[in-house]
Amino acid sequence: MMRAVLWILALFALATGVALLARVNDGYVLVTLPPWRVEASLNFVIVALMLGFALLYLAVRALGGLLRMPRVVRGLRQGWMSKRARRSLRDAMRLFYEGRYAQAISQAERAYDRGEAPGLAALVAVRAAHALHDDERERDWLKRASAHDDETRTARLFTEAELHLDARRFTEALDCLKQLQRGGSRQIVALRLALRARQGAGDWQEVVRLAWQLQRHNALTPDQAASLRRRAHLEIVRQLAPDPAALMQYWNAQSAAERHEPRLALETARALGDNGDCLGAQRVIERTLEAQWDPSLALLYGECEGGEVRERISRAEKWLEQHPADAGLLITLARLCMQSRLWGKAQSYLEASLSVQPTRRAHLALARLFEQLEQPAEADAHYRAGASMEE
């Protein structure tokens, strides 16, 4: 407000000064153009020149505005169309997340045709078509998206990899992820997708590596990573089971923590025993039980026949001193004694196992022992007792 008052006062002062100067100015201007002669006061000429300059300036501005009019109209139209295109892209994304996929494709197509982020619009349409299980439109929009790789190449490859994974096309998904790696992409999401693809493709060695890598990046909790590695190890054990030497080499190559995981040791020992490597199974069980006690491994220790049975009995008896109430270990000792034809010790161990925990396995083992001792009545009694129990 104060500034406006000051401007008004300044204008009044200027007008007063100009009026005073005009009153004291007696000059004139003489213009001759024979046979004409024009004489005018200097004040009039000054005012006329100022008005003429103002009129000329306005005329030039008006002419410039007229000449610029087509370009201005064209710019306004483009701005209006760009605004509509941006609205179409926003609507396409909103409709996609609302689950209205057909409408999302329609809006994405409008945005694409109007040139508003065409790569992004094509990717929205790809995902919407995939949600509708419209393979033809999905392939068409992927082709359009690939034409704008300078804008959205990484996003397009991630999208394509996810779509391949959903369709269980694991090889194609891995191809997309390899292209991302060649382009320098190292995002956590790429590692997650690679993990899914490797699991689907049965590449369990790579699953182990990716699980470690994701754990180091805090993308998996230690429990999640351990669960993935455990499953991968078990699958590898099943794949290597026909080759005991390769299986034993793989088991020895693992870290102590992985190697002594009870379930992995159990599957490894069982696979070795089933394929004739009883000594290897024995070593796996012994090393694991020395690091961590597991009743299932202790029970398996007596199933594989062969090797140094007396040495195994001695080792199992030492374990029994530490775990006297382990029914499975007592059955294992009984089986080892039966392999050495120590019938009395075997019977005492089986009866001790039944006193700790009556199991079908112990009854059947005792029944077979009585058959060896030619005591059919006792064998039949234990067969019946075992048949009446659940495993």
C-alpha cells in the first residue's frame, strides 16, 4: 500500500514538473517543404513524437502477435493434448491397480498413441494383458515396449522376466536376467527373480549361491536363507545319489555348519548307504553326531550293514553313556550286535529300548531276533505287538 502511494506521489510530481517546463518553454519547430511551411511549438512536437512512437510500438507488437498466432495456437493445442495424454497414463496405472485391466489397456493405448511416455504406457498394457491371460495382446505390447528400450529397457526386461516366471518359462526368464547383468544391473530384485528362475530350472548349485548373496544384502533373513540352502542341498544330494564318490566330495566341500545340519547329513548318509557306500554313510553320521546329536541319525547308524561293526558298536556304546534314554540308539546297538551275532546283547538292548519308548520298530526287530533264536512264540507275540502300533 505504501509503495502504491509513493508511486502516485512520484507521478504527480513528474506531471507537475512537465507542466512547469512546458509553460516556460517558448521554443518552436519550423518544417519547410516548398511550397509548404509548417511551424509548431516545441512542446507540441515533443508530445506528437511521443504519441507517434507509442502508436508505432503498439502496431509492431500487434503485427508480431498476429504472426505468432499460429504457433501459439499450435502450442496451446499440444499442451492440451499432452495434458490429456498424461491423464490417460495416470488413469491406466490407477485402473491397473484397481484390477480393471481391460480399461487400463484402453487408457494405456491412448497415452501411447499420444506419445506420453510410450515405453511406460506399453509396460502397463503388458501387465494388464498378462493379468487377463491375453497372450496375443501381451506379445503385441511387449513388442511395442521393446521399440522404446532407450526409455525403459531395464523396466521392460524386469517385466518380461516376471511374466516368464509366472508362465514357468524359466529358461526365457534367465535369458532376460542375463541381459540385465550384461547391462550392469545388480539390483536386489534381479537376484530375487534369478533365485526363482534357478529354483524352477532345478539349478540348485546356483540357488545356494544366490541364497548366500541375498542374505549378505539383507534381502533374506538368516532363517529364510538357511531354509532355501537346505532345500537346495537336499535336491543336490538326490541328484548325486547314484554317484557315491561325487556325493561324498560334495558333502565334504560344504562348510562345517552346512555339513553338520542333521537333515542334510541324514539324506546324505541314507543315499550313500542305499548305493553301497556303507563306510561313507558311517563317516557322515559319526562326524555329524559328534558336532550335534540327532536321534534320527543315531537310528540310521545301525541300518547300513558292513564295515567295522565292532568299532561301530564301541562308538555307539560311548554315545549311549551320554544319551542313555535314546530309544533309537538302543535299537541301533541291537542291530549292530545282531550283525556280530551277539544275540544276548541285542536282546537286552531291544528290551531296554521298549522300556524307554515302545515302538513298532523295536517290536519287529525283537521278533526277527527271536526268529533267529528259533523262538517262534516270542517272535509271534512281538509281531502282533508291532502290528498293533503305528510307525
